[in-house]
Amino acid sequence: MCIRSLEGKKERGRRRVKGWPRMARATKFSAIIPRALFTRSISTASSFAVKLLAADFPPPPTPQVSFDLADTERLFASVPTSTLLRSFAILSLMAAGPVVDLGTAALRASMASGGRLLRPAALAAARATVHRQFCAGEGAEEASLTVQRMWSEVGLRSILDYGIEDAEDSASCQGNLAGFLRAVDLAATLPPTSASVCVKITALAPISLLERVSDLLRWEQKDPSFSLPWRAHSFPILCHSSPLFLTPREPEPLSEDEEQELQSALRRLSMLCDRCVKANIPLLIDAEYSSVQPAIDYFTYWATLESNKQREQPIVFGTIQTYLRDAKERMMNAVEAAEEQGVSLGVKLVRGAYLTRETRLAESMAAPSPIHGSLHETHVCFDTCASFMMEKVSKGSGAVVLATHNVHSGQEAARKAEELGIGKDDEKLQFAQLMGMADGLSLGLKNAGFRVSKYRPFGPVEQVIPYLLRRAEENKGVLSTSSKDRQLLRKELSRRVTAAFVGRALN
Ligand SMILES: Cc1cc2nc3c(=O)[nH]c(=O)nc-3n(C[C@H](O)[C@H](O)[C@H](O)COP(=O)(O)OP(=O)(O)OC[C@H]3O[C@@H](n4cnc5c(N)ncnc54)[C@H](O)[C@@H]3O)c2cc1C
């Protein structure tokens, strides 16, 4: 569910903006914000060249009550009934696996067909449903309006997610970098602390290179005498409990071309981090699947060492997937190494979204799954890692983003934060949910005073749909477990209907 009280404005924004903004659009963007608003100069946002006045972006309403999902009237006070209804309808439909399968297959077919009628019709349907539910907008202006509205009216922060697919070659990586840089520039024009940016390393470095680097890192874990001349200093990437079956034999060293390609990819990430450091915008690096994850962690720790030094609040956050059996050990090793080196480690904790892919891959290699044997073990691992990181936060080391829709985990973390005396406005503890999902939990945590962000993908429908399709398939389990969301929505909708009838009867 997306919490928008000014949907009309979004509609107008959508009609005005088609596709990704070019430089010309930046002028339009600054034009829609009155000049009087601007006082804070944002040097890195040269394309938008704006100065923001904090007074015109009032701080979100000051909450301060305990975490409570029971009172849905208070929980959804800022959400119009039309939005509740749409969210309830879409989440209910998507909770049925076969409907998601059918919908994604139909969308894929129509996107591939290029047919004159079918494709525009499919895009229009996707725009009105999934894009509207799960995306902040088609262009930077629209996304920016959504972020500002969520911030000033609801008090929720945003993590801008420039929705693009994996890169196969350097040229597409370069194009993707430009997109990510624009997302940082956009975040820099928004009210301070209201927006961060996330990135996928598979969009900045070719997949084949990430697979090669991951193989080599796995072999190094097997045989510590194995030499990797290109390897820069980083925190531990793999650990004793890490599965190494994906690299059954010694890989060839990187060729000269591959080494150059690796340096180019690191330079891209470095440019992105520099831009984030200058604009003070947190950068969250997503975790992906295990055939490339060691390389992603290598990139992440390399960037952490470059960007988080001498900073109390990290700029770069890596991601730990707690459905992996080795997650806790790997995370603890990295935290310990960062503490020893006096670097602030940022960790985003998730359960993990590539369950089917990981299980199938392990099966195909007749290896045990790298994923915990039961969902219960994943839950325990998530809550233990969250608790470990919160203890670190309470002692002043590290920062954590608890990215979950799980109400029990949210409740448990809220309780633990209070027990540890972590201030609810402490920026080192944050919660995050995907846009369109678990809004009850987001609002409950926000009402209790915690910092809460929504992951907001944005981009033209044609560009974001393949990305959303992949996410829908990967997250089928998540969609089917949206029962708590739907239960809260149903309760509030019934309450509003009853209140309307009673009101009419009394009149
Ligand atoms: C802000 C945000 C950022 C995210 N970033 C990433 C990211 O970078 N990388 C990434 O991989 N994912 C990411 N995700 C998705 C995340 O990993 C989860 O897929 C999703 O949030 C569901 O987990 P949950 O904590 O919300 O818990 P729940 O709603 O409790 O979901 C539990 C789900 O976990 C799955 N599951 C996990 N372990 C097991 C197991 N052992 N057996 C059976 N099922 C199991 C099931 O599908 C189940 O439906 C992100 C999510 C959010 C909210």
C-alpha cells in the first residue's frame, strides 16, 4: 500500500513526466519548487542546482507513543480510503501465487511481443496497478514529490531505488552509473535526511566478472596461500561456515582485461560513493545471489573502507541475508574487523529474496542448500543478528537498517531498542520496508518514534517492469505472507464503512 493523501498531485506529476529526466527536466524540477524555498546549497546536485530551505519542508509530525498496531484508526489516519482499497485489492490478488504467475507471464509476453495494441495495453495496466502500488513515479520529479509528501505529511523517509536490471557489459554499467548518480543528485535536493539511495552492484559491474571474482575469493577461502594480486585490503568476506561448493576446482587467475574491467567497476562505485559522501546521502548496497555475493561483499567493504573512515554515521551500508547459514558468522567477523580498524560499519539486515534460485542451484550441484533448513531458523538468525547489531549501536559502533516486513521482528527490535536505551531518533538504528508493502508496520514504528524508510523504486514503466517482474518472482513468498498487511487493511476498511453508516444513520 502506498500512503498518498494527495493522489491527484501524483496523477498530474505522472502526466507531466514521461521517462527518465534529462538535464532539461532538471530546470523544470527546480521550477516547480518556489525559489524562496532554497537556502541550503547542494554543490553536488549541479543538474538541479537547488538550495533548500528547511523551514519549507517542515519536520514530520512528532509522534512518541509505544509501538502499536491495534488502533488502525490512528495507524492509517493519514491514508485515504481509496488508497486503502487499492492496496487491499492488489495485495489480496498478489497473495495468490497462480495470479502472480499468470500476471507476470502475461506481462512478459506482451513486453516481448512488441505488438501495437498488446504492449501499450499491458503497460497501461501495469502503470495503473503494480507500478502505482510499488513505485514512487516514472521520473525524478514525480519520485521527488512522492518523497517530499511522505516526509512532510507522514514522516516516512525514502530509499530511492533506480529500478534497472543486471548489466551484461561495461557500456550498460556506465549508463547505469549515470542513472545512480542522478538518483543521488535527486536525493540531495530533498529535505535533509529524508532520502537515501540504494544500488545493485550487478548493475555497475558485468555479471561474468562478478562470478569470476566470487570464484577466486571462494578459492582463496579454501586455500589461503592462493594469490590474488588485484585484491585490495578489505574485511573478511567468507568464513569457516561459508559453503564453497560453487567453486569445485581452482579457477584461472583474472586476465589483464578482466583486471582492468574490475578496476573500472571499482572506479564506478567510487564515483558514486564520492557523490554520496559530498551530499551526505547514505548508500545502501543490496545483497543478491550467492554466485556473485562474495564479489559484491568485496566491493562493499572496499567502498566502506574508502567512504566510512572518520565518520560516526556510515555512508555505505552493505547487506546481510539472514536466510544464509553463514550470515551470523560473516557479519560478526566483518563487525569485529571494522571495529579493530576504527571504521564505522553500516549493515542492512534482510531475510533474503533469492530462496528459490539458491535452493535450485544447490540441488543442481548435489550440495546442501546454503539456506537455513526452516523458516524458523531464518527468523531466529534475523532476530539474533538484529539484536547483536543493536547492542553495537548502543555502544556507539556501527549502524543498522532493519529491512523487514515481519511484525514480530519489528516488535522485538522496538522492545530491544528500548531495553538498550537507544534513542528512537538515533540515526544509527533505522527500519525499512518496501513501498506498497507492510505500511501498517512502517506507520506503527514511525508512530512509536523510530526512523523508518520505504524502498521506493522509480523509473519509466517500460524500464521498471522487467525489474518488478524479477522482484515479483523472487518475492512470491513475501507477497503470499502479506496476511498481516491485509488483516490490518481489512480491519480499518471495515471500521471506516461502519463509521460511515453510523454517521449516516445518526444524520
Ligand atoms: C527495505 C528492504 C530492502 C531489501 N533488500 C534486499 C536485498 O538487498 N537483498 C535481498 O536478498 N533481499 C532484500 N529484501 C527482501 C528481503 O530479503 C525479504 O525477501 C523480504 O523482506 C521478506 O522478509 P521479511 O523479513 O520481510 O520477513 P517475512 O515477511 O517473515 O518473510 C519471510 C519469508 O522468508 C522466506 N524464507 C526465508 N528463509 C526461509 C527458509 N529457511 N525456509 C523457507 N522460507 C524462508 C520465505 O519466502 C518467507 O515468505 C529487502 C527487503 C526490504 C524490506
